[in-house]
Amino acid sequence: MINYFMNSPHAGIVGFVGVLFAYIATCLALGLAKEKLPRDHGRQFAHDGVLSAGKPRGAGFVFILIFVLTAILFGDLERELIIYLILTVAAMITGFLDDCAKVSWGELRKGLLDLIIAIMTAITMVNFNGSDVLISFTGQVITLHPVVYIILAIILVWASINVTNCADGVDGLSGTLASISLITIYIIMKDRALSPSFMYLILVFVVCILGYLWFNATPSLLMMGDAGSRAIGLFIAIAVMKTGSPFLYLLVAFVLMLDGGLGLVKVALLRFLKIKILTKIRTPLHDHVRKNKNWSNAQTVFKFAIIQIMISMATIWLLMGM
């Protein structure tokens, strides 16, 4: 039935209705669920982290389920896409269980769960798409050994999950940056005429994030929690690999990577190699600019978004001009 609708002359109308459904359903569901979601305990080391204490968190549980429901009702789901939906839900559930926990899960447990999801994602990607990598700026195609591709894909997925999670510390920031990154990927895929079925999932995913941002704009009424940030990070990694050019992640998610990833590198070097770097820069960077540069939450979101939009536009122009 779903394939019939999506392949019929009315597919455009069906897709249009699906996008509207995703947004409206997300807004309605979050409005009803916000009083039943777990409450945030505040962030001990984050700038103004105490202000989040008591707010509903775990909204990702709601908008990810709406995303999956919309994909089932209105999408053209191939076997590969069904696996990605299952993995996205798995990432959401692991995050939501942490959101619900009275004591946050340790880094080891969360890291291992992320690793398992990353391994399954990488194997699925190679199984359905092969191990060719397009170097976008030269047009050269490199065929990697499948094992090498899987290892690199695992690193990409794990990193994307965690940098997106670390960047989720300011009202509206992570959702806004993720939406920009995904729309950039959508435009690249559109230009390359790749997988319309997956492109539709990108649109639906962005619309669900926008429904969440309606409630998360400063001052926020609720937060996505790990349930949202981990699933978003996974989906961005899947989407950029579906372009055939996984290294584009460095550009399409540049601000997410810099904001959330710099702290991961800083902590890893200090913990494992006893190397101190960036001692005068607070991480994540959104805490640095708010505390040391006196940026407001709105300034942080707008300026970070402006930087990512500028990089995305330059990337799109460069790729389309080749």
C-alpha cells in the first residue's frame, strides 16, 4: 500500500501530507507528553546548567517515534531504510533510558552501546551500498576494502553520535545545527539524484526536529535529552554516508563537530596521554562563548547557525560547480 502511494501520480501530494503530518503530530504529541517526560537534574559543569533543572527532558523519545511513524505511513521503505529506522530507534531508546535514570549512565556503558549501534550501521551501509568513496572535490572514486570502510564508518557514526550529544547544551542549538546539516545533505543528494526514498526521510526528520524546536526555543519548555541527540547524531552520519562522500561530514556538520568534538578531543588527550590543550578555552564551545564572551543563548544559536549556513552554502556551490 505504501509503495503504491509513493509510486503513484499522487506521490507528491502524499509526501506533502506526510511532511505536514510529521510536524503537526510532533507538536501535538510533545504538547501532551511534556508533563509526563522525565525531569532534568541540571548540568553540574555546564554554564548556567542549573537553570535546566526541573525541565522535561527526553523529548527525543516523542519526535523520533513520530518520525518513524511518518516514515511507515508515508515513506517508500526499502529493506535498507527499515534497518536504519530500527537503529535510529535503538539509539533513541538507549538515550531515553539514560534520561530516565536517576543517576546518569557511565561513559563506558553509553560508549559501548554507541559502538554496537555504530557497528551495525556500518555493516548495513557496506552491505547495501558497497565500499566506494567519492572524493567530492576531485571527482575521484576510491574503492576501499569493505573492512576498512566498516572501521572508518564506525568511527564516523560513533563520533557523530557523541559530538551531537555534547553540542546539546543551549536552547535550540543542537536542533538548529542538525537541521542545517541535514538540509545541506538533502540538497547534495538532490543534485546527485540519489535515493529519493531516503531523501524523503531526511525531510521528515528535519520537520520533526522543527516541531521539537517550537518548544525548545529560548526560554525552552523541554529538552530533547540523550534520546534526541544520540538519534540525531546517528541519522546525520547515515545521511552523509548515503551521499557516497562520507568525508563531507567535516563540512556539512562542521559547527556540530567543532562545538561538541573539541571537548571530546581535549578530555581524551588529557585522560589517556596526559596532554593538556586549549587550557583557556572552555568546552563545549557554546559554554565558552556564553561564559567568556558573554553571548546570550540567542546569540550563540544565531551565530553558530550563521557559520554553519555559510559553510554549507559554500560547499553546495563548490560541489554543484564541479
